[in-house]
Amino acid sequence: MEQKNKAELKYRCKIFDVWEENVLLPDGKSTKQNTIDHKPTVAIVAINNKKEILLIKQYRNAVKKRLLEIPAGTMDHSGESPVVCAQRELAEETGFKAGTIIKLFEGYLLPGYCNEYMYFFLARELYAEPLPPDEDEFIETIPTSFTKAKDMIKDGKIIDAKTALGIILAANYVCGEYLLEK
């Protein structure tokens, strides 16, 4: 796809806009496409002093289920950096902040129709510093071993893609770090 015509805003909300536009294809034909312009996001794999991942369980209306996830959220505060957002989301969703936070990965989640860009972090040296959750969040924190979390991905108990990716990224990082210490 080479050229775009003027896009028309179809819907706007707090974290994304939906646009519709005609796109000229390389063969000269035109097609109508919708895209979601999404604010950047963060996802955090938080490891407590028992070397457990802090998973959260919350209801997700889009899929009509309570899902196991890693803490995550949108960079919706003006001028907020990814690290500051990760610390805020971690405190809102688990009641902890991190003494050490390491970027594991960043990239697009659904580039076929959305420009949501997510930063993945590993959070360690957790200390209690809770922030009030968002008014629509009712979250249960579930500390889980790496082994159990990886099994939950294989068994279909974790079906959130960002969570599966975050756990795999963190496991690889931690395992590689451990091998370097020997």
C-alpha cells in the first residue's frame, strides 16, 4: 500500500481513536481500511522476594472472562515516560513499586490494524507503595512461580498474549543472567 487519502475520525475515547480511510493499493485499486490510533502502553513482569511473578486476575469485558495477566496499562498521563508509567501501573495494580526496573522489549502489538506500541519491563526489588486502582479495576494479585506460570501458558490457563510474551521474555532474561553468574 503506497498512498493514503484523507482519514476520517469515526470514534474517539480516552485511550484510542478509530480512523477510516481509502488506501490506494500497488495495483491501482482502492480499499477502505480502519485503523486504531492507540496511546503507548506498558506491561510489567514483577518478581517478588520469593522469586514469584505477580500475576493479576481481572474481568475483561471484551472477552467476557476473568483473565490472568501481568500488570499493564496505558501511558495516559501527559509527558509520562514508559518507566514512570510502569511504576505507576505496578503500584495501582499490585500495591508495589520496583527498586530495579529493566526494559525487556518494545514493539507493536497488532500492527495489522492498530499502532499500539508496548514496552515490556522486568520489575525487581519490590517494595510496598500502593496507589489507588482505576475506578473500573477490581484486581486480585496471584503470586506464581516461573515454572507454574510457564505451565499455565502451555495448559491454556494464561491466554493473554502480552502476558505470555512477558513471562517468556522475563524467564529468558533471568535464566541468561543466572548462567552468566556461574
